[in-house]
Amino acid sequence: MDAFGIPSPTRCGNDTATAQFKITVHVESNCNLNVASDLDFGRHVAINEDVRGRGLINVRCTRSTPYSIKLGSREANGQRFMTIGSARGAGKAQIPYELYQDSSYSTIWDAVKSVPSGEGNGGEQSIPVYGLVRRQAQSFPQGIYTDIVPVILEY
């Protein structure tokens, strides 16, 4: 009882208990790839001087996701050739070319190994591909010479 004769209230549910629960989200590594522009060496009557070209690959990866790019070859030994149509092999007209990672044409883009290319920033990143056809001593039959280069993104 208090000083006025009123009974003291009894404790009812005034104790507390606490707990915690964890809230999580897992952001997974993810990358997308597209070819923004093919590499075209242009039109020539003869290849009597080095011919250069540039293509562009776009990559979009989750932020902080390391990635590498491999530019394959249809040849087992990793050499690169353009041919008329799908004809390949001995006796077929083939124009050799090389792909490079830099505009100074000093770092070749290996057809067998992946090249460490960068780290995702969440946005689209453009990767240039530089091509070089070296001066040829021989002449080639007229036609449109092409090659298909597989682009492999590893992350």
C-alpha cells in the first residue's frame, strides 16, 4: 500500500526479452557480353602495306567481379586466317591476321589463353580489339574474306 492506502499495483508483463535476427542478401557475380562493332579491315586491291582495324566488345559485370576475355581461333594451333566463305585448309586462299590488346600493336591477343581484362563496375565497359594484316608479298583472288572469332568471357 502506498501512503494514501491504495494497494500497490502488481507487476504484470513489465519484463522484456530481446533477440536479433539477421537480414541478408547475396549479390552474385554476373556478366553480360556483346560485340559493339565488328572488326573490318576495309576494301583493298592488294595488301601491299600493313592494314589495321579496330573492333569493340562491351562487357557489363557486377561491381568488383574480375573478368577475362578469350578471343578464340578456328585453327587448332591458334593462328588466325580470313577465307572466302567457309573454305579452309591447304590450297585455299587464306589471309593471315593478328589481334592485339593495344593500339600500338605490341601485345598480341593470344587465341589459346584468356587475357585478364578488368573488374566489373556495374556499368558497361568497352574493350577495344585491334587487328593487323601484315603486308603480303602474294596477291589474292578477289572476294570477301572473313573469319569468325569466338569471344569467351570468363568471370
